[in-house]
Amino acid sequence: MTNGAVQRRRPPTAQQYVLAELRSAITGGELRPGAPIRQDALAARLEVSRVPLREALKILEGEGLVEHKVHRGYFVTELSLDDLREVYRIRELLEAEAVRQAAARTDAGLLATLERAQTEVERTGGTGDVTAMAAANRRFHFALFEASRMPRLVRLIGTLWDSTDAYRSLYYAEPANRERVVHEHRTVLDALRAGDTDEALRLLDRHRAHAVTRLERVLGTGRPAR
């Protein structure tokens, strides 16, 4: 939530506006895992009442991005190393099925959609815009998942992604990781164009594994200063 956030075009309702600003602050790394969400200061900063703020926090709590602690208020959800490993392991299993189904339906339209999302990943990664890169990265992956035509599976995968959004910004904060994401996406696209589903799955497994390894180092040595 930059100071210029209120100058951007606002969503149609106060709740949607607050929700968008909170998501951006979490996925962009401004609000780190474990950080308190100071409602009075936030409401004043965004020029909204406490009502839409509470509604937005309830939505984010349902997604696992924030948690409420009795007598203490809301905090950005903080995961343990075991929690993180479990989420990524479940993602590996579910995403493999989605990609297998999607790969069987790969056509020029899907490849074009993936290419557009990848172009945005590369552009935002190059500028260091972590929030925008995270959004473009999600569009890339979910374009592939949604091609599976298994909406319930895609919703489950989405829930898992939501729960680790705050940590994705820690990963993208490092230029080397942003460059690696760009390269790995390109290799996945090449495999899909070649019709090599096994290679695409192998590359995506490696893609997730590297993210986990890097995040383990961050969490294992303590989070960066806020």
C-alpha cells in the first residue's frame, strides 16, 4: 500500500478497494508474514470506515492470508517450515493432475494465452515490480490449470496458492529468483509446444522445489528486517 495507492482507480466498493490494497501489500511484501494489521491506522490511510476493512479481513482470513488472534487483532499468516513443505507437496500432487489433463488439450489458443502471461512475467520481473510479477505468474500457471477443465481441482489449487502468497514476495524479492522464474517458464512452454507432458511436469516439479529451497533458507535463518 504505497502512499499513492489512493490515487489509483478504485474498485467500485469500499470493501473491494480495501481488499485489493491489502492483497497488494501482502503479495508485494510490504506486510510480511507475522506482521500486525493495525486497523485504525489502515482505515485512516485508505480513507474508509472500519466496516469495509473488517469485511476485507474476514475474506482474507478465509483464504488463509491473515489470521485473527484473540485480544491481539489481525496478523499476516505466518507458516512454519513444515506448513510450507506440506502446502507445496500437496500442490505438487494436485497440479500434476491438472497439467496432465491440460496438456492433452493444448492448442494454439492456450499457448498464446500462456505466452501473453509470460511476456508480463518477464516485463514485471525486469522492472522489479514484485506485486505485478506475482500476479502475472499466477495468470501463467492458472491458465494452464484451468485448461484441465476441472474447476473443483483448480479451486483447491487456488486455495493452496492463497495460503502462501505472503511468502511469494520473499522469493521474488531476489533478482536471481526472478530471472530463474522467467527461464523456467520458458522451458515449460517449450515442452508444452513440443507435446512433451512428462518433461513439462518434471520442469514444474523443479520450479516448485527451487522456491521451497530458497524459502527454507529465509525462514530457517530468520525473516528479513521489516
